[in-house]
Amino acid sequence: MFVENIMTREVLHVGPEASFSQVSEIMRLKKVRHVPVIDQDRKVLGIISHRDVQRAQPSMITTLDVGEVKYLLSKITAADIMHKSVVSCSPRTQIEEAARMMRPKKLGCLVVVDDAGRLVGIVTSVDLLDFFLDITGCWVEGATRITVKLQDRAGQLAALLASVNAQGGYIVSVVSPRTPQSEGLRTATIRFEAKDAGAVVQGLREAGYELSVDQTA
């Protein structure tokens, strides 16, 4: 699946000449934490985060009076506080790759641009979290979640899924990553629906699977 499937397309943005107060109001009223800065051709010039706005505000212990503070803030523009080094991706970037781009630098978002560098969307860490919840079946009410240890050999996962189906379970989601630390074993976390989840679990145990029932939604 690609970034274009989860990104926000209607992105709130500003021009480089936007005032500090305009940027601050957009973030406050629209409850967003990142605002791209674009030119007239929608090409991305930079990005402003909620932290950038906080850093630009005067300290609470400032000796300036209210009038002086307002005057200084009126001189600050989006171009003054934006990050010019913007990490971006294309709409056809795989979601996993987008996450790999964000995680090492602890980025809260990626700007999504077309081949000409024009803004077409934004993908945030919240979007990635929602995607993770979707693919793990967390939103499916009534599903039973089991965790099974398997030998890391071809056919083991397929056999487990076939056994779940044979016992009357309908697979909702499967997560079974293979990691360098697996040491010959891998963990399969499966969510399934069934009229009698207990009977499915019992049938799997009788078939020789060691499993734990972690959660029944």
C-alpha cells in the first residue's frame, strides 16, 4: 500500500510571507502540528512545526511589555522560522518506507510532493499509527487475538492458518515478522472471528499448537 492511500490531501499551508500570528492561529484553530510553506507554484519551500512556533514565542520571564512583544512578533514571518531542509516523499512511496524515513530522525510528518516538487499531501505519525491499527485488525469488534510460536520453516504459517479455518475460524489479520533475533522461531499473531472462539482455540491446542489468547475484543 502506498502513502497516497493514507495521506491528507487537503493540506493547510502558508506562503513564506505569512505572519507569525497567522501560522500560530492556523495551528491553534485547526489543531494541526505541521504547516508546509509553499510558493505560488505550490513548490515546497519549508515546513513549520508546533515546536517552531513555541520556540519563536517570547519567554514568560521576558522584561518586554505587551506592546513590544506584539511588535516583535509582527516582524516574524513563516520564512524566518521554517525548516528549509524538508524530508519529502512521493505519493507512490510504500507506507513502510515512509515510516523508515521518519523513525530515525524522529520526524512527525513527511511532506508528499509530485515529480515537480509541488505539494500534494502530508502524512503524519498519526496516519501511520492508524494504518498499523487497521492492518492488525484492532478495530474489528468481536475478534479473538491469539499468539502462536512457530518453527521458522516454510509452510508452518500456512498450516496454522489452514488449521484456524478448519476449526471454524475466519481470519481477520495476520502479523508474523521474521527478525534476525528469531533464533529458529517466529511469532504469529492472529485475529479471527468465530461463532465459538473457545472451540477454535481448543481445537488448535489439540492439533499441537502452543498458544496464548491475548485478547478478545
